[in-house]
Amino acid sequence: MAPTLALVGATGAVGTVMIDIVNARESVPWGDIRLIASPRSAGKKIVVRGEERTVQALGPEAFDGVDVAMFDVPDEVSAQWAPIAAERGAVAVDNSGAFRMDPDVPLVVPEVNAGAIADRPRGIIANPNCTTLSMMAALGALHREFGLRELVVASYQAASGAGQAGVDRLYAELAAVGGKNVGVRAGDVREALAAAGLTDDSPFPAPLALNVVPWAGSLKQDGWASEELKVRNESRKILGIPDLRVSATCVRVPVVTTHALAVHATFEREVTVDGAHKVFAAQPSIVLQDDPAAGVFPTPADVVGNDPTYVGRVRQAVDFPNTLDFFVCGDNLRKGAALNTYEIAEVVAREFA
Amino acid sequence: MAPTLALVGATGAVGTVMIDIVNARESVPWGDIRLIASPRSAGKKIVVRGEERTVQALGPEAFDGVDVAMFDVPDEVSAQWAPIAAERGAVAVDNSGAFRMDPDVPLVVPEVNAGAIADRPRGIIANPNCTTLSMMAALGALHREFGLRELVVASYQAASGAGQAGVDRLYAELAAVGGKNVGVRAGDVREALAAAGLTDDSPFPAPLALNVVPWAGSLKQDGWASEELKVRNESRKILGIPDLRVSATCVRVPVVTTHALAVHATFEREVTVDGAHKVFAAQPSIVLQDDPAAGVFPTPADVVGNDPTYVGRVRQAVDFPNTLDFFVCGDNLRKGAALNTYEIAEVVAREFA
């Protein structure tokens, strides 16, 4: 019998993209599809694959009969409810940070480590952080061929990584500064925001319009931001390289959606630009855009809304052996969140075939 | 007798900042100050240190009696005229790319390698590229203490690095997209620019508003951009480390002025965050802003218009021995161009004392 899918957090930003993805699929392996959200959103009607469905309130009985439950809710909600869903017999695929580093929970990017899905003692599978995910298809493909050893990463992260509040704030800030010759002396961006009433409640710790902000997440040990340590720890777990050396600097930029990363990756074996191009071209989830003579390289504004990971600017490091520098862009709401979660769910669905 | 200073390119963007800097100095070591520009700007009157001066047309006789000539003009103009100034007895301090890698021309950041100024067989001293300069005070100070070996850099470069045309373009693009819910699907930024008539003539190879563009300069060998190779080659020359290993990825961001860089630097000797903080605090041209718990780190919008190099987010790399990750911001028009050029000129002026 075709399995039943539940979307928990169906009315949120990523949940909405999840429904878009389910609707856009040519065919789906699901029998019933159930929408679950907070009691506040319960009763809302949403059309999924041509059928109007009523959003149910989150509660233990909402998971009865569910085979696969995708969660996109805050960490603490996942921490409470994913185990309940699992207890009731569903496989929980969770996009929060609650379970990613749990040794009994696989952390999965299907084109990299789909095999890890089978070993899930808690009945929970975790979806990685969006920054890590934006480069994982590219790094997984290179690792299989050349053996990854070291990673130095600088991110160019979009406002929507901080949720709808981040997007709203960026637009409001741009309206306050745009085309007004602001940004030419220290503090004048802050003054323009203040004049527009944008003084507090920002999800960002500094102005984002006409600026970049070297901070994402919360403060962890020794000055590291949580997002930077996630890139390290999640990359190690997904790629199965427990001693992978990683340094990441995470920086927010005034882009709406799509994270970009400058990657400096060192391998066990010799690597060439041609060899890397072949690896990328062979990976269906990667689009290679690498012809700078013709102005061809990926940029967030040209990638947003698309499923694949876009790779360009592939260069052999001049001074570092076995090392490539490249630039990668991925939509943080799609492959970085909703799409990868759904791809995991589709792999699980095969168990019911 | 107090030496005579000439400003060549006095009416340009960087030339204007040069005049601001000369005017803001408490005292200057100069006798006469002469303004030189293209014949088109000749005759223009500009007040320098309380005295109105008439811009002279560039020509051999303009350098007669000049002791130090600062050049901020295109590469080909410098290539032609800096040697003529030197021939006529002036020391030429050049901010173009024409002479930077000439083995007979020192490439100088005064707080790093002022000693190199004495050895100038061609009578020309070069000022580094703005991206290199934005991190050089910080790296020079760390190198003296710990011995720099490797550098992996990703840049967040401002629009004014491409001149006034870059600034004008960024403002025009922001006016075309700002606060209009653009940036949510691939190509809609390009559509908004087209609708506003911003279809071509951009100094950037892709839209910069709501975007980041992984390209700066011209295409060099093996997919490298000229700006990326400048960072490598100029860092080696300034720091006096001919075998320094460098990889740079240069990315333009929608910021008006002030370049930022994420730096991953590996040293010969053990390095700690405390040790690095002490080094930065002891360098007068560096401002340390590193207290993320209090939201304190440098951002371009808070640094623009200031002379120092601002450093923050200093972290010991978790997996790389003797390695620091940090974030640095520097005004690309001041320390990155006009200020450093002027500081070199002031060092030369001491020879006349």
C-alpha cells in the first residue's frame, strides 16, 4: 500500500516550499498526504496535488497511520514531537537542529550518503543545516573521486536563512537606504534605518542593507558562531570523514534567498580542473557554470528558486597541492531545506514499495 | 627646504580623497603642493590647506621642481608619466597597477615594509591593490610575531573598487529593485534592472543589487581573475615571503565602499587568539573590534570613511595547527588607495628633512 506522508509545519516558510515541491513532482509515491501545523493554523485549507486538504493540529493522534513525517518546525518542537511521531510508527525526517549530531540519527544528503538512511535506531532522520547543504552535493561528488581532507569555507548567506523575518527586514532596510547615497560614511546606514523607524527587532546583529555581517547563529566556544561549527560538524558526519579539517567563516549578505560559498578544498589525490568538471557534469543534481571568459559563473540572483547546486569558478590552487578553489550557489529554502528533506522522504518511501 | 608635493589625477575619485587627507592632516611636511590632472581638468581651482590652487595640465614641465609626485591615474597613464616625473627628479608614488610587480619598484605599506622605500632604482614606489591593502596591516603585524606561511582569503568587495561608475551603478540598481519583493526567483533581478533601463554598461559582469558576483578584474591563466592573483603576488612581495602559499576568491558585494575579507592564515609558530589580540592592539593603524557576545565585530557600513584597518572575529582554527581565522574591513578608497599612497609620500618627505 502506498505510504502516508505528513508535513509538520505545513504553513511555515519552508513548509510552503515543501508543498510547492510535492505539487511540482510528476508523480509521488504517497497514498494520503496529511498537513499538520500548530493549533493556530489548524482548519486552514490547502490544495495539494489537486485535492483540498484541511490542516490538522499537532497532537499525538495526528501521526496515527502516518508512515513518513517531514518536520519543519523550531528545534524545541521537533525535539518534543519527532520522537512521538516515531513512537507511533512514522519515520520522522527532521529539518531542525535538534537531532543532527545525535549518533543514533543519520544526517543525510541523498546523493552523498543515502545508505545511512537504513540505520535509524530512533526512527528519526535529520536534514542538514542550509549552509552545509548548499555545498554538500559538490563536495560529496569530489570526495568520492579524490578523497577530501581539508575545507576552508567563507559563506555569502542570504537573509531568508533567518526566516521570513530576515526577508522582511532586508526589504525594509533596502527601502530605507536605496538610491539615496547612503553608505559613504561610517554609521550613515544606521542613521537611515533609524530615520525609517528600523531601530530594533532585526534578526541580524547589524544593518544588512549596503553591508555584510560576519555573524550567523549563536556564540559557541572560543568566538565561533554556531553556524560555523555546524558547517564543520555536519560536513564530517555527512561525508563520513570524522577527522576532516574544516574552518568556516559565515557572513550574511544582502541577498534574499540562495546561499553562496567560496570553497578551498584539499584532497588526498591529485585533482585538476578538468577532472573536477567531469565529476560535476556526471552529478545530476549539479549544474556547472564555469566559463569566466564568457562571463559565466553562478550568482544567487540567477540561481534562486532552482533545485540544483550551481558550481563555477573552479580553479586549481596555485600554491597548494591537490587543492581546488571554487564557488557554489544553492537555494537555501530548496536544496538547503525543503527539497533535501523531501528527497530523504522519497528514499524512505521506497521501503514501502 | 620643505619638499614640493604634486598630486597627479587630483580631480579623480581617489585624488579627491587624497586632497581630503592632505587637508585633514594637522601638519604636513610639504612646501608647495601642486595639483595636476588631464588637460580637460586644467584650470579648475581647488582649495588645499587654505590656499586656492589651479589644476595644471599633465606635461613634462609640470614636474619641474617637484620632489614627490603621487599618481592616481589609469595604468597606461602612470606607465607613461611616472618615469618622466622620476627623470625630472621627483620620486613617483604610483597607485596604478603599472609598476607593482616590477622588481626595481618597491611595493610598500609603510607599517609593514617602510624600509623597502630606500631601494628604488627607477625612482618609483608602487602602492598596492586595494583588496591586498585592506588586510596588509593586520597580516604584516601577525607575520612579524608568528611567521606567515599560508593564506586562504575570500573577499567581500565594495562597488567603489570599480570606481565612481561602480558606485553609480549600485545606487541605480538598488533604486530599481529596492523594497519591491524582487530576488525571489531566478532572473527577476535582471528583469527589474531591464525594466528600469539598466541593461548594459555595467562595470560588473552580473547584477550587484540583491546579489553577489564572484568576479573582479580580468581573466588570467587557468580561470583565475586578475584581482585574485594580485592578492597572491602583492602579498608575497610586500611581506617579503616569496614562497607564501596563497589562494584568494574575490567576490563583489552590494556595499558602496569598504572591502571586507575572511582570512584563514597559517603561521610557522603557535598562535593564540590572545596573542593575536595583543599584536593587533599594539599596531596603531589597527582597530580591534572583537566581542561577539556583545555583538561587536567590524562591518563595512560602520568602517567606511575611516583610516584604520578594523579586525574582528579572531578565532583559533579548530582543526588546523598554528592557524587563525579572522574578518577584516578596510576603506578601499582610504587605506586601500589614497591614504596609503599619501603615507608613502610622507615617509619619502623625511629624506628632505
